[in-house]
Amino acid sequence: MNPPTPVLVSLGDPSTGTIEPTMRRTTSHTRLSPAGPEVVFRNDYARLVRSLALIAGDVEEASDAVQEAFIQACLHWRRIGRYEDPVGWIRRVAINRLKNRHRSLRRRDRAVARLVPPPPPADPDTGIDVMAALRTLPERQRTAVVLHYFEGLTTPEIATAMNLSEGAVGSHLHRARAALRRHLEVS
């Protein structure tokens, strides 16, 4: 099948002399190629993003996928521009990008789930949710407590691991114990 010849319909303001090219449908299913990717972008970008946002559930993710598809279309426009429906090609590429991203995120989540041990349950003797208590601490205090009490590291080993002085580690441990004590008294 021979590629259709681009047909531009000029819509513009005769008083200003501006002409804006647009695409015209020849049948209900066939679209003629526009003069270039810029025209397709102007005419179809927002609509594609809206549609893919409904698929992805995220406007930014959809926008990224459509932009990447348009970049590919621009890089290969000599071929894509001759397609009967270049917008369909762009849509398909954008949807594939979304699928690939979701697959990648699922693989990453599964890998992280395999690497990270399940959170320890509440201490059966005291009923304390250790994870919840640790989440109340600032990051450095939490790191020092975990390394000291759960990993069994000494203060010099913690200092090396955290790239801090031994005095700073002692200070973080002291503050963390005080904060945990207050948290446990309230709970």
C-alpha cells in the first residue's frame, strides 16, 4: 500500500495572516500523515497524555511515556511519517513504555521484598511494636540503635560504619535511648 500524501488544512486568521496546519481525516479510520512531528505533537500530545494518565493512574508517568514516544517518532520520522496512522504508532510506543516501567517496578519490588527481612513482630513479652518505636527516631539515632542493639556492633565499629566520631555515636545512642524511653512511657 502506498503511503498517503499529507493533506494540510489551513485554519487561521486572514487579518493577521497566521495559518495553522492541522490534520484532516479522510475516513473514519484512516488518518493522513501531517507535515511533520511538530504538527502531530501540537494536535495529539495533550489527548494522548490524558488517555495514558487514565491507564497509568499518574499524569506525570503518562506524560513521560508520551514524550519518550514522541522523541522516538522524531528520530525515525522519515519512516513513521509515512505510516497510515503515525499517532497510533506513538500511542502504542507510549503504552509499551508504561508497561515496561510497571514491569520494572514490579521486579524491583519483588527483589527488595526478597532482600529485606520481614519486620519483626511486636515483642510478645511486652507487646511493643519495635518497628513503630524505631520509626519515631531521627535517621542517625535509629541507625546507631539498630547497629548497636540488633547487629551487636561496638561503638568504634558503629563510628566507622556511620563515618562519625565515637563521641557522636555515643551521643546518638544516648539521645535515642531517651527518646525511646519517652515514647514507651506514652504508649
